[in-house]
Amino acid sequence: MADRRVTNTHKDDQGDIMALCAPGAAWSPRGKGDAIRDIDSGVHTYYVQWTDKRTEITVVNGPTGKYLRTDWDNTSRNNLDDLPDC
């Protein structure tokens, strides 16, 4: 199992997270579906290191299917949206 630090995300035209990225990492970019399978199966973990703390990226079962999110500030907003594009 690898613990993968995410620094960027790829978003589609609607702002949905489509891939996790870490420029220079051999695994990057990792598509949404693959990252969800990695997390669900426990094969890999993904996290974001914010200035003040580390937060795990989790899989959420939403009304339109599974998606990726992290919540370092305890809001309903997906903080992955704050990362720069890859």
C-alpha cells in the first residue's frame, strides 16, 4: 500500500474532480475511477497536506454515484476544488 500525496486535481467543465495529481510522481495522474477503487479496496491512500494539517481523501456515495472529497475545514464544500489544476 502506498500513501500518496495529492497536490493538484483535474476538473471537468462542471467542476467535478476527474483525476488526482502530483506532478513528478510515477502514479500521477490517477483517474477518478481508479482512485475510488484504490481507496475502497485499501490498496492506496490519498491525502492533501494543507498548511495547517493533513486530510485524507475519502470516497462519498452521492446522489449521482461515488465521488472524491476531502474536508479539512468542516464545511459541506469539497476542499479538493481549492487545489490547482493538473
